[in-house]
Amino acid sequence: MSVNPSAKSSVLEPIPYVVESTPFKGGHRQVFKEMTADELAFLRVKTDADRAGTDTVDAPSWTAVDVSAALDGDGPPMPTVFSREDGAHLFYAGKVHSVHGESESGKSWLVQCAVAQTLERGGSVLYADFEDDAASVAGRLLLLGVPKHVVVDPGRFVYVRPENSLKIPVEAAAFAQLIGRDFTLAVIDGVTDAMGLFGFSVKDNDDIAAFQREVPRAVARRTGAAVVCVDHVTKDADSRGRFAIGGQHKMAALDGAAFVVDVETVFAVGMAGVASVRVAKDRPGHVRNLGGAWRRADRTQLVAHLHLDSTNLDRTEWRLEAPENCRSASGGYLDRWSSSREANDGRVPPDVVHGAGQPVLGRDRRRE
């Protein structure tokens, strides 16, 4: 198989691929040969040109960057996707995030609440699901109040259930076509299963880096979406800290924020539950600024409580509440933090100090 890089088009054309005729009992079947790395790379850069409506592909990534243009912005981006009740947002457009927690911690519900909010506010969502199915996810969105005509509109909500690697040419072409448009939010639900499908090990940092480049970062870069990867944690609560299951590069590779979800009151049909949402990493730096006390043990801060009420079987009510002792969307601490100071005669409670403008548990680092 060969791809001619000189053949350029403003429309994504079917990518030619080679098939073999393989005998089996009763006849023959066609087997797809895998793309080479060079062919897959050309497909990706070609798709960028097609999306821009140009007749040329992107310049090589080692081309010098215009630093002056890069400095024309307003600094690190502000989060603009998925807001708490006070209006503070948690996800950054065009960045990759992680939401991880134990099974039944509420992590998928949290992300699906973000999907519902995005759709209700007129945005568009891509949902790549490696664990569940369309009926379950769409059913939850209906329970969360998203109108059915929005859920079934492919211009607003796109659901995919990949079961083959991007090394298969037709799958790579479908992926390129899928990310050839803009989205507000993109979800990759089931990172462990996704990496296995792609032949990557969750414990190998090189494999993690390759997966991040091929899928989450590609989606973020080409669609402009806030990409959220839903992941699991290890069984040992004492040793896992703030990390998802597998290699540490899962955290290091994120250019957005990472969140740990812990159930406080169990979720179930006919019940109301609560989960805590703690920020474990925030590369741009604007989400930690919304958090409460910094917990030294795992270096996380509480940024929200997810309240989910399924006592009405026909409708699931939810809200993302700002916790005590955190900054509001306007930049000031919430009243409860002020109240705690008043209860201590205007002094900061002895187990809490201020550091870098935030309440921090433990010693006062300014004196170290």
C-alpha cells in the first residue's frame, strides 16, 4: 500500500487500503492489512488541511514557533466548560483532563452531568465509550433532563463505541473524519479498555505517551474540545494517592486538570448520593485557585460536591456544589470560610494556614 503525499484535496477522500484473500471453510474472506506509521502520519496531517479547507498539509512540527504571536494572548487559559452552582468552571477548552475514582464512585455520572450541562447550554459533545453502550449513556442523559431531540441529533451529540485499533485503515479514516469538526466537550470513557484496544500497556509510560498523542491530544487539538478521560484507580487506597491506575505518565501527560472522585453517600436508583471532587493536578492553574484546603497527604484540594438525586425514577436531579472554604467564581472565599475565622476570633484555625493565596493544611511554609 502507498499514499501519494502530493495528491491533495479539500475533501477527505476514502483512504485506499490493501486486502488479502484468505481461505477458510466455505470460501474466502478479506483481511485488512495494517497501515504503516508513515501512512497513518500522512492521514493525520492531511486531515488537518482538509478541515481548514486548504490544499496543503500542516508544516512539520519542528518548524520554529512564532513566539511573539504566542505572547499576544492573555496567559494561561481560563476554564470555560462545566460549572459549579456559583459559576466557576472546571474544564479547559482544548486541553486534556482526567476524572478518576473507584468503581461506583460517581465518576461517570460526574462526566455525564458535564455532558448534560454542555448540551443544555447549546454546546456539542463527542462521547467515545469503551465500557458501556449507547442505550445506557443516552438513557442517563434523558434522566438528567436533556431533551430527546438533542440526544439523537448528531450535530449536537456524537456517540461512538470503538472496537478496533486505529492501525486498521478504515478505522483511522473514520477517526479522522470524526475529529474533523468542532466540539465543546469530548469524553473518553474507559481509558484502561481503550489502551488495551490500541495494544498499549497502562503501566508502560512510553505506551501512555503514545496513547495520549494518538487519541486524547489529537481530539483536543483538532476539535478544540475540553477532553475528559474517565479512568480507574488501584484497589489500595493507602498507596494510590492522587493517581489513576497504571504509570505515572497518565498524570504527567495531562495539559488540563485531573480530578479524583470519591463517593460520600452511595448512588443508586431510588436514592440520593453525594461524591466529592478533588483537583489532583492543574497545569494552567485556575482550578486549584477555586479549591479549598490543600491536603498534604495526596496534594489534592476539594473543588466540588456532586449531589445526585434519583429518588424520582423518571428524572435524576443533580447539582455541583462549591464546598466550604473555597474561592467563589468572583474570586473571594465563600461565606463559610469567613464564618470559620469569625468563630476563632478572626484568626485562621490552628490546623489551617494560608499559602500562595490558598488555605493549606499543615505547617506554614512561609516560615520554612
